[in-house]
Amino acid sequence: MRNPMPRRKANAVARTGRSSYCVAAMMIDRDTQKRAAAETAAAMIEDGMVVGLGTGSTARFAIEALIRRVREGLRIRAIPTSERSAAQAREGGIPLTSFAEHRRLDLTIDGADEIESGSLNLIKGLGGALLREKIVAAASDRLVIVADGRKLVERLGGTVPVPVEVVPFGWETTADRLRRLGTEPQPRRDADGKLFCTDGGNRILDCRFGAIADPVGLDLAIGQTVGVVETGLFIGMAKLALVAGDSGVRRLTVG
């Protein structure tokens, strides 16, 4: 009986299957590392704290860990950095509060898209919540960053763009002004191809600069651009990063 599938095609299918398996295994391994970092951070939360809840895949694991601790009796109040995080926390039974009741937070747990080794300067905002994330981080006594080892870099900007949140009105002209800084801003779009809208009703322009030699200066230049609400550069805000890898969770500090 003749083989219904030619050998070349069969080999290609087998390779595709192995490739898919490898990708899935890498994703599982990555999630395991993210969860390890997130649970290490969640263990730092103490009774009576007011906690900032970050946004993104690693922050989601941290919220999961805090939900378990709250169900075990931990008493905290939390301010989330996005509607997504608020929904997860609310459904899990974490009591939420606001800045009207608490001007300062004891500790915020959040992820990052890039972490600069040494300085712990960050790029954040690929999840679309950079403005609220920065407001919460600025009001926190401690900002703890949780991530897997892929996020640790020598210089910011080499692997991801800098997200820039801008007002919707005249965003095209804001993009023109940002071009003068040496980038080609790309308006972020949602899954339907429409312009992405943040929880605050703003747009995001993703700006690639390559490896950034002067993050402080770039953050200042972007922030002074008319139409810009906030930048995804988080300078001098994190003092501790919990970075998970094959050998466990590393504690990186600065200052």
C-alpha cells in the first residue's frame, strides 16, 4: 500500500510538530519563572499594607498569589494600575481602595518590558497601562519589579520600543514632533485594527530609539513634547527587581 503522505511532507509536518512543542515548552518554562518571581514579591506583603497592583502577565501571577494570601487571612487594601488588574483583584476578593482614601502606598508589585542592569531603570507600557502604572509607582514607598531573565538588558531600548501615551486630539502632530527626536512613532492598534485606547482614554505611540545612551535625557525630551501625557521610561523608581531564571530568583538592588 502506497504511503498517502509523501516522505518530504511527512518530515515537514514532523518538524512543525517538534517546533510547536518546543515553543509551548519555552512558554511554560517562562511562565514558571514569572510565577516564581511574582510569588517571591507577594510574600513581601504584610498585614495592613496598602498595595499597588501592576499590570501584565507577571503582575497577574502576583495578584493570583495575593488572592490566595487574602483568602488565608491576609488583610490588605489595593490600588490597581488598570481595569484588568482591578477586575482580577475584585473577583478574587482583594479589597480595593483609591487615592482619595490613601495618598501613599506601602509597596507596589509590577512587571517591566526591559530592566536596565545596574540602574534598574525601566521601559514599561507594552501592556497599555503606563500612565496609571507611573502614578501608582510614584505614590509608593517601594516599587518591586518582577520579571523573567529575558527582560534584563545592558541598555534600555534594544529589544522593545518606548511607549509614549499621548492625548487623542492632534496625535498626528504629536507624532511629528516626536520624529525630531530620532524615532518613527507607530500608533498602537488593538486586535480589530483600531487605534488602541488606554483606560484614561488616550492613545499610545510606540517609539523605537535603539539602545538608549541617555535614558534620563530622552525621558525629559519626550516629556516636554507638546501632546505627550507620559513616557514609558521609568527612571530611578525601582529599588528592587526580582528576576527569575533557571537557577532561581535573583534580587537586584540599586542605591
